[in-house]
Amino acid sequence: MRAALDFLYAFCGYLAAICLAGIGALILAQIIGRFFGILVPSANEIAGFLMAASSFLALAYSFRAGSHIRVNLVLLRLPVAARRIADIICLAAGTILTGYFAWFTWVLVKDSIRYNEVADGLVRIPLAVPQSALLAGLVVLTIAFLDELISVLRGNTPSYDIEQDALLSPDGH
Amino acid sequence: AQTWDMPLPYPDTNFHTKNTRIFAEDVKKLTDGKLTINIHSGASLFKMPEIKRAVRTSQAQLGEILLSAYGNENPVFEADGIPFLAVGYDNAWKLYQAQKPVLEKLLAEEGLKLLYAAPWPGQDLFNQTEIKTLADMKGVKFRAYNAATARLAELMGAVPTTVQYAEVPQAFSTGLVSSMLTSAATGVDVKAWEFLKVVYTTSAMHPKNAVFVNQKAFDGLAKPLQDALLKAAAESEKRIWEASKVEAKATVKALGDNGMKVLAPSDSLQAELQKLGDTMVKEWVEKAGANGKTIVDSYKKM
Amino acid sequence: MDQLVQSILLIVLLLAFLAGGFWVALSLLAIGLFGIAMFSGAPPGIVMATTVWGSSASWTLTALPLFIWMGEILFRTKLSEDMFQGLAPWLTRLPGRLLHVNVLGCTVFAAVSGSSAATAMTIGKMSIPELSRRGYDERLIIGSLAGSGTLGLLIPPSIIMIVYGVSAEVSIVQLFIAGVFPGAMLAGLFMGYIALWAVIFPDRTPPADIKMSFLEKVYSSRRLIPVILLIMLVIGSIYQGWATATEAAACGVAGALILSLVMGSLTWRSFLDSLLGATRSSCMIAFILAGAAFLSVAMGYTGLPRTLAEWIRELQLSPYMLLVALTLFFIVLGCFLDGISVVVLTVAIILPMVQAAGIDLLWFGIYVVLVVEMSQITPPVGFNLFVLQGLTGRNILYIAYAALPFFLLMVVAVAMITIFPEIVTWLPAQATMRP
Ligand code: NA
Ligand code: NA
């Protein structure tokens, strides 16, 4: 189970990274294409969709890497037991909120399919396709929140405590 | 008293937005303040691609969109975006009448009720240099913002280049693109004289904004309020078709006053363009199927 | 004043969520939901999904992850170290020494990137480890980065100028030109402050470790050549007409990859690390941006900003007093909303007032950019604060405190362009006076 979940988060993270690289490749193709009079159809729209897909598919992955910002001013000053309770409340609230969000994104996708919504621009891209990436990202984030909640309830420290991107040593403030 | 939200795509300085504000005031007056319309201009509530969805799903009760921006959804929406199908306001009005029954039917399927349509000034051909024949357009980088303008560029032998509206001034200043088909009103908005020299008043087509209401919200109104809303809409439509003509004159003049060469296309150029237009109309009818044929046939009968 | 109670309630709730350690993006979403559910008749869930979709799938936004990626690539090459080695000899006589790298680096990078967060993140990634290793004052490192990062908005190209230009129908090219002098002035103010601080606290700047002749300095500057080439590539791509301001970011990524390939630091591992790092950072920023966009839509439904603006209009102030009132209004709003939301939400309501007072809309655009820059470093919702929290792991109030002097310098800058509007208007006027 643990391995499967970790794989899921990493998989979505890598997908998001591919989307990001795709934005760069697409825009470069558009710039180079212009030199030769070649139009890359709907490049701007697709880049925008990749942007949304990248941002949302990466949610769970960056959540576990501690990239999502929270104001930890009060948290850090709490005694260990109180800190644990605060974390549990935050995680429970987060699970509910992301679940709610995922549900209404599903409503959005359903509406797009029902009314055959398509992107403007040169290519008729069904909006349900890029919106599904949003939905997938939010569903996986909800799972990650729930996963984290259960883990903290079992007495583990939260995985997002690592702050792997920080450049300064954690002492001091 | 009820308050309705109405997201608009264009900012307050735009003549469409100004007219829609008058419409909202009229509704308030005609209903003795029982129905207030809260206008959210400049895409501050929803952006253009989301406005129709927002009204359909009752996130807002009223909305205004550029119809042809939804052309990918159904070709009927972009009938007024096909260059040289209906040149000038009189033809644009006829096309609107021909398009209206189909349009109303399509919107009704989404639970939307069309209130009225508001035309943009005719789309003119902006270019760096004067054009004698269409051969002069060969290889010119032409701004394409949808399928129709991209196809037009192709037919002209120009190179279609996509540039978002916000990036138009920079793209033209640096020579990324050097020609476009747009209304004089938009030409003034982007200050076309800062980067272009010539404009041909081709009036190739008059794209329209559509103003519509959520049917359920409309049905929920008392009869007198419904009547008031429809009355204000009818007046607004009459007003905006006139205001659009005034805007067209004023903006073409502004282009000239700011140093652009405002020219009428020569007969031979107009004929060449018209021929391209015929091709595009034919292609559009094929794409739009039965609906397209109905619209073009009834338009040609008028 | 029903709406006053509403707004206070929303603010208190937001502060409670944030202080409780709830994630920033989620807090914004939650408050937005609450605001719509309590104070409007709209269906909150579907509005949230629609708004977040609409604001996330955005072409203009694509420049952000690309610039961040470019920064991540540079961070993994020797390029950042070289930038210090090249600049250090020139700065060693200046009080404050290498701290000026933050301001200069951000100023130069601002000419490449249109976003404040990407500027702070890129330069921060390169300078924080170098500066803290050399023993510079941590608070000033963080404060100067937070402050100078905002130059990304004022020095062209600039996303916020594009947003304002479209909303106010002011020429975007003119806005870009108008931003040059105020941007240089603000950078000058920042450097002046750092120098003054260093003079007052001489023992808090690490000693100069370089003694070089002029020719040696010039020779050591060769290490700046790769960075200069990269900047020339990005800026050149815009002004040569190869790319739009948004697309230029992709040129930056390509250039950075080529440079790191040439310099031998590009491996599959470093490529992957840079890409994943950029994915995490841009995910964090994009998610907060989405939350902020939703909150601003919720505000639009409740009509709060409109009421506030109406209230200011009814005061019938003189132009100067109007600007003072608007500045306070923007600062308060900027504490809770992000810059783009502030512009989109208020421009429609405020511009008529501003025009009626006889204020030039081009000038007002630069003024708006300056006050939006302030909002990037005011707590609780300030994007440069979030970026620096991510970079340093320090808490947000500490970072905001470190950035406070730079916030005050921006207030000074607003005062200066108000007293001497020519700082803004002179250059664009020259640019249009051609035959
Ligand atoms: Na910039
Ligand atoms: Na702020």
C-alpha cells in the first residue's frame, strides 16, 4: 500500500514535470516555426492547458516535499502534543476541502462533456481533457491528505516537515 | 428586490460595456428597483471562455460574450466571423436575422435565452504598406486569432501567426507580425498607429456580442419584471446598432487623425478579397451542415 | 455598514486560518468559499472549480514556470558562482559590498522576466547560499531580495503592466517604456539604503577579501560573459521580434540549457533535478495564485472592493489626497489579494475616479505597478514572502520584517513619482515624438 501510494505521488509529479517541459518545447517550436513560416496550431492554448495540468498534477508530490507554504509561526512555538493536534486538525480540514474541490471539479468536467465545450483557437480541443488533469491532481491530493492524516494519527511525523528546497540552515528563527 | 450578476469580457472604456451599463440602469428603472443588475466588467468576475458556462450553471444570471469566440463549439456561433459573408451594417443585420432562430435554438439547449446581439464595427485590413493586389500579401506575417482568420491568411498567401490580444502592440512593434484584420475600434484600443501605417476599410464582417440570460432565472421573475427586462433588451439592441455605427465612424477618423493612411480598397482588391470570402463561406457551410445552409439560404433571400 | 462587518469577518477568518498553520492556498480557497456561501447567492463549489480552471489554464502564466526552471538550471551550473566572482571585484569598494548583487541581479533579471516571484526566486537561489556563506547579514540578504524581486514588475517586460494596459486601454509599449526610469530609481533607492546601512553598521559587513588592479578586475569580469550572453539572448529575442514577452521565457530555458551543456554541468541528473525543482516551486506559486484568483472573484460577488472605492469617491478628494487615499486602499487590499487580482478587480471601479481627477492614465499605470509591488512583500499574502519562505525556511513575519525597509522605500518612490511625474512620463514622451 505504502509503495503504491508513493509511486502514485511520484508518478503524478513526473507527469507534471513532463507537462512543464512540454510548455518550453511547445513555445520553442512556435518561435522556431515562425522563422520558417510554420504555424504550430493552438500552441498558446495548449501551453495554457499544460500549465494548468502541471500545476495540479504536481500538487500531491509538492505537498509531500513540503513545498506548499504555510505560516508556521505559531506551530513551531507549540509544545509537541499541541502541535500534533494542530496538524491533525489542519490535515482533516485539508482532506475535506480538497475532497470538496475535487468533487466540484468533477462536476465541471461532466458539464464540459455534456455541453461539448471546446477550446477556442485553431484546434477544437475538448476542454474535458485538460480539465481531467486538474481533477486527477485534486483527487491524488485528497488521497495524499488522507494518507498523511492517517499517518499522523498513528503517531508519525508529517512527511511535509522536510522543506527540501530550503537553502539556509534551519537554526535561528 | 433581486440582484443579478452579469460578467462582461470588455473593460469600461469599451462602447459595448458602456451600452450594457445603460441596459442595466434601464432594467433598474423599469422594474422600480425590484431587479438590480450588478455589472462585472473587464473580465473581473469570469473571463470570456467561462462566461457562457457561468450563466448556464447559474453562477451568474446574465452574460455577454463575443459569439464567434465560441465558433469551435458550433460553427453557427461564428457565422458573423466569416470574412466577406456580410459586408457592412445592413448585411450584418440581415445575417443576424437569418442566424437568430438557429442561435436561439442552440442557446435554449443550454438553458440560455438570447436577449439581443450587439455588432462590432466592420473588420478592416491593417498593414505596414499599401496593397495593390493580394500578391502584395504574400509571405506577410498576418495575425490570426481564430480558425477563420488563420484560414484567411492562408488563402491570401500570408503567414498566419498567432498573437494574443494583450501582446499585439509588442508583437507589431518588433515585427513579429505586420498585418491584421480587426475593427477600427480595436485598432484604436491598441493604438495601431504606433506600429502600423495603412488601414483598408474593408468592413469584411461585423462580429457580434450576444447578451443572454439564464432561462431558469428568467422564468423565476414575476411577469412584469420579465416584460421590463425584455423591453430594456429591445431598446438596448436598437441603441447599440446605432452606437456601433457612430463608434465605427469615430474610430476610423481617429486612426486617420493619428497619422494612419485610411484607404478604401480598390475595386480589383475588393474583388480579390470577395473571391477569398466566397471560398471561406463555402467551406463554412460544409462545416456547419444543415444549420449553415439554412442560415446562408435565408440570408441570401433577404 | 453591513459590508464592513463582512470584510472584517473575512479578514479575521483568513488570519485565523493562516495562523493556525493551514496551507496558504487552501486558506484562500476556504475564505473564498465562505465569502460566497455567506454573502452571495452564487453556488460556491462550482464557482470555485470554474474560476480556478479559468485562472490556471492561462497563456500569460506560462512564463512563470519557465523562468523558474531557467533559474533552477542556472543554480545547478557554476554560472551563479561565476556571477559573484565577476561582480565582486567591482562592488568591494561600495559600502554593503556583495549585498548589492541582490539588487543588481534582480534589476538585470527583471529586464528578462515579467514576474516578481520568478525574479526573487532565481536570484535568491543563486545568491542566498553565496552571501550567507560569506557571512553577510541574513536579515538584509532576505529583505533586499524580497524588495528587489518586485522590480520584475516595474522593469519591462511586466505581466502586471500587460494586465493594466488591457484593462485601462493604455498602450502596453508606452507602459513598458515608462517603467524604465522608475525601475532604475527604485533600484538606486535600494542600493542607497544598503550602502547607508553598511556605513551605520560597519562591523556587520564581512571584510573585503579582494584587492585587484583595474585590469585584473576587467579580466575577472570575463566570468560574467555567459550570464550576459543569456540575458542578451532573452532580451534580444523580445526586441528583435523573434518572441513575445511571454515566449521569451522559453528562450531563457533553451539558453540556460545550452550554457550548462557547454560548461559541462549538464547531466541527466541535474536536468531532472532542475525540472522537478521548478515543478515543485511553480506548483506552489500557481496553487496560491489560483486561490487568490478565487478569493478575488468571491470579493467581486460580495461587492466589497466596489463599496470601498465608492466610499473613497464620495469623499470628493483633491488629486493629491485622492492618491494618498488610494495608496492606503491599495496597501490594505494588497495585504490580502495578489497584485493581478487587485488590478483586475479595482481598475474598472477606480479609473473613472482617477480620470475625473485629471490624472494621466499612463502615469497611473506605473503608480499602480508600484503599489502592487508593495503588495508582494506585505503579510499575510505576499508572493515574495512565500518565495523566500520556500527558499530560506524562515517564517513569514520575520521575512516581512526584513523587507519592511524596502516597503518604506517603495512608499518613498511613490511619493517621488507623484511630486516629479516626469520620472514616469518623460521617456515615453520622447519615444512618441518621432515623425
Ligand atoms: Na520585468
Ligand atoms: Na501582500
